[in-house]
Amino acid sequence: MNNRPEDEAAGWGGDPSRGAQMGRPTLDGGFTVTGSHPMTLRKVRLNGDYDSGGAYWGCNSPGSILYYFEGPISDISGYVRAADREDAKAEVRKLHPKARFYR
């Protein structure tokens, strides 16, 4: 996947000759969540199998919702699929056991 600034400026994060990119990356930036600052967790709206930026997320299973999380610094972020917000928190805690979340 190309992550060149000119690709991002054009709204593209992959090789256009190969179709839409698959999802988006999860970043940990080499940091560990200490639990001292809450993380943001929100639903990602999909139009069919694509997000608003054009990333392809595959067929969404019934009852499965895509969530985006971001830590106190933007170097910690990613996506999880879960049935609801509480399940999404549990999925994020598999990656960052001390994670806390805004309401």
C-alpha cells in the first residue's frame, strides 16, 4: 500500500490499479495505553462495504458494527468489529488492556 503524501492528498491510500484499499491500518506508535487518559470510540458509517474515504471493509456480518478507536495521542488508533459499544471496548482492551473510554 502506498502512503505517500500525494496519495493522501488525493484521498487515496492504495494502488488505484488494484481497486480500493482494504480497510485502514491500526497504529500503536510503539506506545502503551496507561489508562490515565480516555480513548475515543465511535461507530464508522459504511455505505455498503465502503467508508466515506473509499476504503473497502469487506462484507459486514449482520449484527457486526465497525468502530474506530483513538488514544490520547493519535499514534494509537485503529478499528474493531463488534456487536455493540461494550463489545468494541472489550476488543480494544485485547490490544490495550488498560484502555479507558469517554462516555
